[in-house]
Amino acid sequence: MKQDQNDSLQRNLSNRHIQLIAIGGCIGTGLFLGSGSTIQLAGPSIVLIYMLIGIVVFLVMRALGEILLSNLNYKSFVDFVSDLLGPFAGFLLGWSYWLCWIAVGIADLVAISGYTHMFYPNLPSWIPALVCIALFYTLNSLTVKLFGEMEFWFAIIKIIAICVLIIVGGIFIAIAFKVPSGEVTSISNVLNDGNILPNGFRGFLAGFQSATFAFIGVELIGTVAAESKDPYKNLPKAINNIPLRIIMFYVLSVIVIMAVIPWHRIDPSQSPFIVLFKFAGLSAAAAVVYVVVMTSAASSTNSGIFSSSRMLYGLASLNKAPRFFMKLSKSSVPVNGLVFSCACLLSAVILLAVGNKSIIDTFISVTSVATIITLFTWFLIVFSYIRYRQKYPERHQTSLFKMPGGVFSCWVCMIFIVLTIFTLTLQSTTRVGLYLGLAWFVSLGIGYILIPQEVKKRWKTLLDMTINKN
């Protein structure tokens, strides 16, 4: 396809697209599937874990929002990290965030294959993954507005599913519903006789990995900001709604789940959303939720393909990736970046075809890589905010969307992020992801050292031209 005369990404996403993409980013496979393993590790303290991470996520997003709106020439957080922390930080973040979404996509494809097995137990697990890659490549290659429409309806389905779960669970609690096994639905199941740390403090800490993965995608708002029609209006609104969404989608849903199913009865290998309806003897409803959970995984994969292709475009525009990735289709889609990202997702097909791990073990191992990169991304965002306050004090003074707590909040977030990274060492499955993540950063560092100085100087010149243009 020939490149369009317009050589830049287009602002074709409306307010409803931005708002629902933001909601979709808050509801992913980490909640629908990963919450089962988190509940098994942390017990009732999962509620506290989600609230703590939610507070930090909100502060990180407020820092991101203030910086992005201070200069609309920043197309993503990679741009302002490069400007505020230097080209090396931008290089690390750009390529790492691309890998993060590839890892998320692989994890979601693994989940989709696992869910498909319920309906077609004899179907080879790699086939659903291959079909999804082909489908999302086709849809993403058309237009960014179509991506927005897909995510809009995906998010609607997820919202309806969670609302139904909360309503049904609430009714069960109100009438003290007796499940077929003889247990009575009660809020006391959540309180666990006052023991909110049944697996001790170590279990509480271990729950942070899968809980953090559940929030991956919230920062996608920063990536789609470049394609929003009215970022001054849409971005603040999307970010400010995050706390309410976290309370509803995470806190309320897990409270309802643990009230219906005692936490120690939850199978970590299955989605607790599905198990809840099975546990209550509603097999037909459980089958419907299976489809919804698959839709959630599909939505997350779709977001990953979108985000990774845009990240490659952004890196190429700064000469930090081959110019090959700057090619746009007639509908202003970075088509070569899209092809490359989808090709990398084919590793999920290989993993499913030759791997011998269970679906949940494979899922946790892959998500650990995404988690370490996400924490690294959040750290650089808040660290950039500190530098932003030093480098551009006048922009902060005139900002209408200031970060609550300013620099102090940034330090709190960074300490929290470092401590969360430490929790990845507590389990063998998450340690693998941590080691792989560290190996990735070392490899990128070596690669950066080998890049000629004249190339790095061109990066700086090009970045200055990009962020300072009228």
C-alpha cells in the first residue's frame, strides 16, 4: 500500500473511543483469569492489594497526563521520557514497552486457547491463537477508527459482564443463597473470620505480581492520546475516572466473588468469574461468561497489536528503529510495524504447539515479563515528572491538570514500584520473568552502546525538532 500524503498519525478517536479504551485498559485478562491465582496467594487481602496498586496507577496517570498536555507534540510517553531523561531512557522505554505488549499478547493468546478448549477439547491449542492473530491483523490494518470501534464494543461487553456478576452476587449475598455444596453465601466469607492474611505477609506480597499485571494497559491512554480529537478534554476525563473504575471493576468484583466462593475454594487455574456461576449451579450462565472472558482476552490482544505497532512507528520517527516502520497505509496505519508485531506474536503459536506447561503456568511465566516492563514504564513516567518540574517550571505553573501531591507523590510511587519489583523474587514462576526482563534490559544497554555517536546526535536533533515544532 502506498503511503498517504499525510505522513503522521491521525486524531480520529472520539471521546467515547478514548473513554472506553481507558475502561478496557482497566479490565483485562489479568482480572478475568489472573485474579484466581492472586486470591489463592493473598486471600482476602487481595482487596487491599488492588486498592494500593490502584492509587499508584492513578498518580502515575496524573503525572503522565500533565506532561502530555504540557506539549501536544509529545505523541506518547516515549517522547517525553526521551526529552526529559535523555535518549538512552527513551530507547530503553520504547523498545521495552513494545516487548511488554508482545508479552501481553502472547499471554492473552494462551488464555484464549485455554478457554477455547472448553468448547472444542480436541482442537489443537495453537489453532485459536493463529486465527486470532490473522483476524486482528486484518482489522487493525484498516483504520484507527475501526480499532476504536472494536475496543468500544469489547469494553461494553466487559462492563456488562462485571455489572451482571456484581448484581447477581449481591442478590446471593442479600438472600443468603445456599450453593449446591451446602455453603451459604455471606460477606463473612470475605472477612475470613478476621484473618485477612491467611498465607501470611509473604502471601500478601506474592499477590502483587499477578495483581499488577491486571492493570497493564491503563497507560495505553498515553499512546492513544496522539490520535484523540480533543486531548485537553478527553485525556483528563479518562484519567480522573480511573479510581471509580478500579473500585467497581476490581474491588467490588473480588469482594462479590469471595462472598459467594470462600477464597480457599477458588481454583487458581480457572477464571473465578466463571467458577462463581458454576459454584452457584448456573452452568448456562458460566458458559456465557466463558465467551465474555474470551472477548476480554481478545480485546487485550487487540490493544497490544495497536500499541506495539504505534510504538515502533514512534521509535522509527526518532531514528531509534528502522525507518521501515514509519511507512503508513492510506488510512494512516503504521502497516510495517503492524506486520512485525503480529509476526512476533506467532511465538505464542509455537509455545502452545511444543510447550508442556499448563495454561495457567505458561500464562504466569509470560505475564511476569510484561509486569517487570510495566513497572519500569511507570517508574520512568513519574521520574520524568520530577525532571519536568525542574526543566519546565513555567509549564507546570500554567497547567490546568496538575498532579496531586506533585514531586512527593512521585517519590512515593517510585518506592512502591521498587518494592513491587522485589515481590517478583518470591515465586519460581515470577523469578523466571524477572530474570528474562533483566536480561532484556542488559541486551538493550549493550545495543545502545554499540550505536555510533553520530546516530545518537541525530536522535537528539530530530527529537528537538519534533517536540518544539509549531
